[in-house]
Amino acid sequence: MPWDLEKEDEIAEGLRRWVEDDHPGALPLARPLVAGRDALEAYREVAWRWIGLEADGSEFDWPFDTGAFAKLLPWTHRHREATWLAVLQEGGDFSADDIECIPQEAFRAQAQAGALREWLHGFEAASGNGLNHFDPDEAAQALGMNGVLLGYEAAIAGVTPVDRMDEAEDESEARACAVRAVTQKYRTKVLSALTMLGGDDALFFTLYASIWPKYDRGPADVADSLLGLREVEYGEIEAAWQFVSDGWHESAYADC
């Protein structure tokens, strides 16, 4: 889409409608996802007005209902479930045959999907856009987690929530604590998969621009203004930035 400074507002509004109406499942990107420095430099010579990544959900057969997965995502990403799952599958080294035949592999896919969902809810809280509404018990049921494997994985995870399982008042609370133990264990795998979107700066831009999109400039300028702190104070994005760069932040926690 060519630049036209005299029609800037009209172009920005038209672009907003096009993205929201025709590509609601797309994730905004700061730069194109291309292999090789020469290719990236060539793309940078183009005055891109908007760049995004979108999947249609047909790329992989997940061992859970992706519609149920979508309903429990933060509202920001409710229509982006197929794209997030495609990113997870691309970087997660999953085999459709193994998932179908090996229960442990199916559980691994469910656990990483749960960890991704929890992490996205965490960014909502860290960014100040909302609270962390991740419900681990609801996630276990929506993802169809095998109870035996969930208990086994939680027992070997060796993280704090497991210590609280014996104190749980009922099965639902025990399952919730087990899920938190497992999602914490698999969080590193999820973050590794998300590196396909770029480094910390690119991932932060994708998450931030998903909540607060800007269409009046190209993504490179928007990202430079955001990360260069020309439009925001560091204190405004400190928790969210640390959440992305460190993988988590205390402001993102929800009660077990």
C-alpha cells in the first residue's frame, strides 16, 4: 500500500478495517519473517504499511478442541488461536503420528498449549491491559488432559504448586495446582517456539501491538517509537518488557 501523506487518516482507517474485518486472526509483526540477512534487507527497502502472520487452522491436527482453546484465550487473542497454535507447532517439534499413537506426546502438546494460554494471559496482566484470567482447572478440561499423566508430570516437575496439592480442598483445586506445575515446566519450551517471531523486541511488539495497534505509520516506525521510548515512558512498559525478556514477571501471577 503506497504512502500518501495527504490521505493519511483515510489510509489508516481503511487499513484498520481491512485488518480487523479480513484478517482478525493475524498477529502484527515488526518486520517480515524471512531467512537470511540479504532477504531481510531487501524487504526493509519496501515501505510496508502493515505486516502480519496468519494461519487458518488447517496446518495441524491437535489433540484437543481448538475452538475450546480459543474461548479460553485472552479476549485480545480470541480470534488468533490458529496463528498462535501454528507458531507453537512450527517451533515445538511435534509429530502428528506420534501425537495420535503415543499418549505422552499428546499430553506434551496439550501441556504446551496450556502453557502458551497461561503466558498470554500473563502478558495481559503485566501490560496492564487486564488481569490474568487463566483458569488451570478449566484449561485441563478444555485440553482434555489425561489425569494420570497430569499427576505424573506434576509430581516430577519439582516446582512450588506441587507442594500445595496435598493441601487442596477438592479434586478441582488439586488439578488446578497440578496444571500450574506442568505449565511452569513447559513454559521454556513455549518461549523457545516463540523465537520464530524474532527476538525479545519483535515478540514484545507483536504482543503490545495486538492490544494497542497503530495504523498511521509503518510497523518499523511504530516499533522504533515504542522500543525507543519516544511515545511511552519506560515505567509504563517495564513490567511487560521484563515479562517478555525474562519469560515471566511477578505482576503476571494469578492465585493457584
